[in-house]
Amino acid sequence: MSAEALCLAGDAALLSLAVAGALLSRRPFAGTLVYGGSLVVSALLLVVAIDALLFGARGEPLVLPLGLPWIGAHFRTDAMSAFFLVVVNLGATAASLYGLGYGRAEHDPERVLPFFPAFLAGMNLVLVADDAYAFLLSWEFMSLASWALVMAHHREGQNTRAGYVYLLMASFGTLALLLAFALLARPAGSYAFDAMRAAGPPPGVAGLAFLLALIGAGSKAGIVPLHVWLPLAHPAAPSHVSALMSGVMTKVAVYGFVRIVFDLAGPASWWWSVPVLTVGAGSALLGVIYALMQHDLKRLLAYHTVENIGIIYIGLGLALGFKVFGMPAAASLALTAGLLHVFNHSLFKSLLFFGAGAVLSATGERDMERLGGLIHTMPGTAFFFLVGCVAISALPPFNGFVSEWLTFQAILLSPAFPSWVLKILAPAVGAMLALSAALAAACFCKAFGITFLGRPRTEAVSRAREADRLALAAMAILATLCLLVGVLPGLAIDALTQAAQIAVGAHMPTQSSIAWLSIAPVAESRSSYNGLLVFLFIALSASLAASFIHRFASAALRRAPAWDCGFPDPSPATQYSAVSFAQPIRRVFGSVAFVVEERIDMPRPGEMRPAHLDLKLSDRIWNVFYMPLILIVERAAVQFNRLQFLSIRQYLSVVFGALVILLVVLASWP
Amino acid sequence: MIVDLVFQLLQMTLVIAVAPLLTGVVRATKARLTRRRGPPLVQPYRDLVRLARKEAIVADSASWLFRFVPYLVFAATWVAAALVPTFATGLLFSWSADLIVIIALLGAARFFLALAGLDVGTSFGGLGSSREALFGALAEPAMIVIVFSLALIAGSTQLSTVAAYMASGVAGLRVTLGMALVALIIVALAENGRIPVDNPATHLELTMVHEAMILEYSGRHLAVIELAAMLKLALYISLIICVFVPWGLAIADASVADRIFGAIAYVVKLLAAGVALGVFETSIAKMRVFRVPDFVGAALMLGFLGALLLFVSRTLK
């Protein structure tokens, strides 16, 4: 069987699991059935996808008699979709494994079980779709399934609002994609991707389609300023679904963008890379500043997704520019950097959400200000979460560093751009990327340090229990992959050659043949990196130092109360909190992204009332772009409200008028 | 191969051997300039040995991470220092990582040290970590944009290649290099917690950053962290030396005599830089914490301007 057929069979299996989940959700074994089934199917699909990625799968499109009459639905996998299938199904496998244990604590299983496999099926279908109709249908299916999961705990806090904003933004994104496909389908005369690729729309139309794709796919991926729904919706879902939405679904959106812009929209214009680079750098910087200001652990992670999507878009934008100006080697480097970051981010963001979920189920808390000291009670979760934090902060020898390093190497090739705009934009983007990488390290220092280190801030937290074994296994798998990709980046880069070939018509030189498993994106004299050696060096010199000192100096150890400059305070409230940790950074960078209102009420000496610090942050982008929009809609709604109270005569005349106008338009249509 | 390995190991031993001496020189200079006699030059070695022999006292609330971090910080700094060409370029492992990796390794060391500051759960530790996070968030991108400039001039991000290019004298005088040098010095001051950013000699709670982070450490753990800090200072000065003052640097495949000469020249330059640092620190006052972002931000802007100049001037040729 071909890869397409296998994928569709897997999707059918997932959909039947969804039906089974809906019918049996109240039974005690339903969770095991749905998550176990999803685990098996996703793992099989993962094998199929890896096979297609490594050994090529440019099969004939599979046409099924579904959807529009006489047209059918086309499905096909190529290396690009195979790569994203790997990302989706790896995340899905890990999330299903995690869900097997985590899902048991779910109090409303009927609100989660039917939609989980449906969501997985939706994401898989988007990737194998080979015509606009199947693509959009699967896209919308994916959105709605994830919306249902966001609304699973609809009674809690702000979740209803999150679901509402998500639904609006998802519909808006799909509308933009619909228009983009409509523009591309018109010159092709068909909805099939093959026809669009062959037709090659005129430049103006292609440019418009590009902008619509940027908006449509970008709203799902969460680029600034279309990110507003993401930090509301992703944390609202159950944690394994949050992991899928943040780690995986945003990547499906990146796939949609890559598919349209690099593959379907024909030859690109040079200016295309300008908006992509701008939103990429903006998302990277604003995303991490937003994340730094959060003290809700899951929301922090969700905001940080915006940063990583920005890094991916920087890679894609550079690749577009290099491709247009005929620099295929540089284009393949930039694209590979972006795609590798897609993979890396899916690994560590899923891992981190799993850790946050374990903390949530062990303590019932998402607010970091009420956590602390969990490294003592949840050592396994703490260790894997730490691995995720190091990886996402782009520190060697983990995987996040490799993709950012490749992105920097691509930026260093950009002085060769003939265009002045790009020549000035590229170093600015590089500086913003460097700034966001450094802020990301601060952000995850805070996330790990406040949540897992220090002393427990509440009684409940000090009694937390370690996560179950399946959840730990899921985290262990992802953490191991983070390290493996970090120390053997050459193998990961080589796996991406076919995908890069499709998008930019070139691929990076084979890395696995370089001695000692180093990577050298351009030439070894120019830059090279060997994650394995760096890892071994660090491990070796750390153990050398430790054993030397223990052997020749002293190995004695005494436990004692903390020193704290002589005035230790037993109250855990005297520790640094998440807000206080971020205070210096908020003071320097906060006003870039937020309107910060800080009110300090300090009693005079002698007064006995407590001091107060009130901190209000409001998102500038929400205030500038969305509030006016909401006001306009509200005003218009009030105006249109009059239409509800007309007499029957007035209604009839309105209908008549509408009919006349429509007929006139129809008659004058060329 | 064996010879290369020997020289690589020699380089690693050399940096670790002279790093405490460098700190001793800085302290002695500052003492003399303030009309004190000051401790002898070997005092930092004695301090390290004394600390290492004492029993380590670890707070009750500390986790395994607290005891693990000193060695990790030391290892990351040492590996980074091993990659800097001090007396010869083209050392055995120099191709395994480039300048960006060196910065990232130091970033990893900072990350873990900041975590250790939060581990015990005291207010001082958090204070140090939080401020270190802010300074790092500004200094690291400044360093990266400086790397952009150097990489564009030398056509490589490999520090060994950059140093060899600079030593060959082809680069000449450039505005960008001047900007990069000033920016690099500011970053080096900030990253090593020197005056005017932080005061390594203080224990006044409101003025300290690095010392607040490591307040709970004692005994061998403190010795390892102190050594890592000395190593980091030596690393930054070596970095500045090998890029901006590469005279005497033995280029790859040089004879053994050249390399020995290179080592001597390196130690002399390093100690001279130590004296200069002592003079600079004595002649300037410490800044308030929230003036530091402006100071380090200036480095970021200078580095960025330098890089931008290069990006744009590529077409003018």
C-alpha cells in the first residue's frame, strides 16, 4: 500500500476511535481504549511517515469519491508533508502515552475522549490533502475538534471566553486561506494542487495569495499580531491537548504556509520575505516578553510558542529571500533551520506542557506564585522539565541550540542580498533573534526556578506526588529526543534534504559524511559545530573536576539551615516570586509589549497596615488592533438591531429591495 | 595528532593555571592604587585550596541541583575557554565549536548558576538570579551582534579562523572593529561582574549580583564556582586579546618554538590587561542597577551599528 493509503487508513481508524469515544465515554475502560488506540495508530503512522520522509514518497495522488461531486478529494504525501507527518505523529504518540495515565483523572471524559482522536485525524488529513477543498475541510475539522477540547472545561475561569476568541480567530484564518486558494484556483481552473502548481498565477495574484496565506496560516500559528487567541486557548485545554495544540497544531499551520508560499503560489517576489521576516522577528521578541510577564505556568508556555513560531518564520523568510535572489545553498540552509526548529519545538514544547500538566494534576495549581520546591517531591518531572527548559532556551548541547545556530548562520549569509531593504532588515532580525534567545533563557530560568526550586509556597504543594509512570515515560522519550537531536544534528539535517528540495529546489550538503559527526552548513572553515563533542567535553570535565576535588581536597558535607546573610526567614513568602524575578526585565522591556500600570501603596513608618503592590498589564496589541474592532462591531450591532423591530410591511419591502438589487447585479454581470 | 592533542591539553591547563594569577594581579593593582599593600599575587590560589579543603555546608532546602551546578558551571566555562585560541590557532578541538557556541556555553553556565541562586529559596539568591538574568539578557545579544561583525570581516564564525585572519593583518583599521572592541569591553565588564556593573569585592546586599547568587555556597562548591569566575574573566580577556591584539599568536602548523613564544606573549598580554582592568576599576564608580541596562544596551547598539555598517558596505565595494 502507498503511504497515502496508509495515512488515510490511520485517519479512518482515529475517526472510528472518536466515535467509540463518544459512545463509550462513560465506561471506565473508555480512556484506555481511546488513548491506547490513538497511541497504536499514531505510532504506526509515525513509522509510515518516517519511511516516506527517508525513502521518498512521491506517489500518484489518491482520489477518493468524497467531497464535491465529480471532483473528489485528492490525497498525496511528498517529503514535505511526510516531514510534518513525522512531527504530528510523534507528538500524537507522546500525547496519547501521556494521556493514558493523565486522562484517568479527567472529570468530564465525555468532553475529551471523542475529540482527541478526531483532532489527531484532522491534523493528519490536512497534511495529506492534495486539493484546496480537502485541505480546507480538514483544516476546519482540526480547528473545530481543538475548539471542542478547549471548551472541555468550559466552567473554569476564562475558558468560555478563550473558546469564543479562538473560534472567531480560527474562522477568520480559514476565511483568509479560502480566499488565497480561490485566487490560486482561478488561473488553474481546478482545486487540485497539481493544477495550481502547473498554472503559476500572475505575480499580482500570487502576491495577494501570499499575503492571505500569511494571515490565514499565521493566525493559526500565532504570529504577532494574530496571536491573541493562542495564550487564552492553549492553556484552557487539558494538558496533553495543550501540548498538541502548542507543539503540533501550530506546525500544521506552518505547513499550510510553506505549502502555499513555497510550492503552490509560483515564483516568489523579493518583497515577500519582508513581511515574513518582520512578523517573524516581531513574534520572536514580543512572544518572549509576553511569556516573561506571565506567572501562570501553562500560559507562559503558550506565549512562548509565539516566540518559537517567530524563529521558524525568520528561517522561512530568509529562505524566501535567498530563493528569489538565486542563492539556493543559502535558501536551503535557512529553510532547513526553520524546519529543524519546527521539529525541535514540537519536542520540547510538548515535553514542557506534559511537565506543566503533571504539576497541575499533582497540586491543582497553574499559578507559579503558589508552587515551589517541587524538585523534592516530583524529581522525575522536575528533571525532564529542566531538560525541556535547557533545550528551549537554546543552550548547547540540546536541540534548540542547533536550529538557532543554523538560523544565525543563515543570517550571516544575508549581506549577499542585492536588495537594500533586506540587507538592512537581516542584521536587525538577527539582533532581535539574539535578544529573544537571551530573554528565553531568563524566561525558563524563572519558569523552572520558581516552580520547581526553592521552598514550597503552599501546604498542598509540599504534599505533591510524582506523576504516574506513563506520563514520566512520555516525558522521558521526548527529553531523550531533545538530547539526541542536539548531539547528532547532522542526521536530522540529512533527513530534511528531500523536504528542502521541494520548497527551494536545493538542499544542504550531506552532513553525516563529515568526520566526527560535525555539522558544517556552508564550509568547515566558515563554521562548524559538533554537539556530541561539546556534550562529551562538558560531561568529562565536570566529572574530572568533581572526582579530583573529592579525591584530593574534601568530600565532607554538612546540612544546615540556609545562611541568607545571617537573617534567614522561615516563611516561604520571603522567596523571590515569579513577578519579582521578572521585575527588572519588566522595567526595561515591559513597556514594549504592555501598558504597565504599577501602583505601590507603602504605609508610612509606624502604620500597621500591610503594603500593597498592584500590577496591571494590558497587551498593547489587543488595545490597538482588537479593541477598536470590537467597538466597531458593537456599534454596528446596535445599528442593525433596529432591523429586528420592523413591521411586516417594512420587512416585505426590504426583501423586495434586496431582490431588485440582486437582479440588477446579475443582469449587469459581464 | 599527538602533538596537537598535547598542545590542546597544554592550552586548557594554561588558562586554568593563569586565571587565578590574573585575578591576583587585578586585586594587587587595585590595592596599590588605593595605597594599600594588598595580598600577595598568589593569594587567589591559596584561597581556592583553603576553600576546597573545607567541608561544604549545604542548606536544608537545597536540592541535588545545588551540588551539581558548580561542576557544570565550571565545565561549561572551561570547555568554552579551551576553544579560545590563547597562544596558538588551529588547536585540535577548535573546529568542534564556533564563537556562537562559546557564547552559548557561557549562557548555559549563567542559566544554571541563576537556577542555583533560586534553589535554596532565599531572598538574596533570587535577587542575584533575577538581576543576572537581566544583565545576561542584554549582554548575550550584544555579544552575538559583535560576532556578526567579526564573522563578516573574517568570513567565518570559527574563532580560530577569525584570530588567524586578524593576526595576518589583512583586516586593517576599520570603524566596525573599533565599535566592536568598545562593545566587547562593555560586555566583558558586565559578564564578569566588574565595576561599574557589579562589585566583586562587595558584600553589601543592595549592590551585589553575582555574590548574591552564590551566597549559599561554601567549601569546595564555592571554590569551584570562584575558579569558574576567574576562568571566565581570563576567557573574555583572551578573547579580546586574540581578536584585537593577536601579536605573537602562533598560527596553525607553527613550530614548537613559535608556540612557546606565543604562550609567553599571551601570559604577558593577559597580565597587562589585568593591570589595565585594575586601573579602570579604581578610576570609576559603580552604577545603580537600573543604569546598567543603558550601559550594556549601549554595547548592543554599538555592536549592531558596526554590523549594520558591514552589511551595507558590502555592496559599495
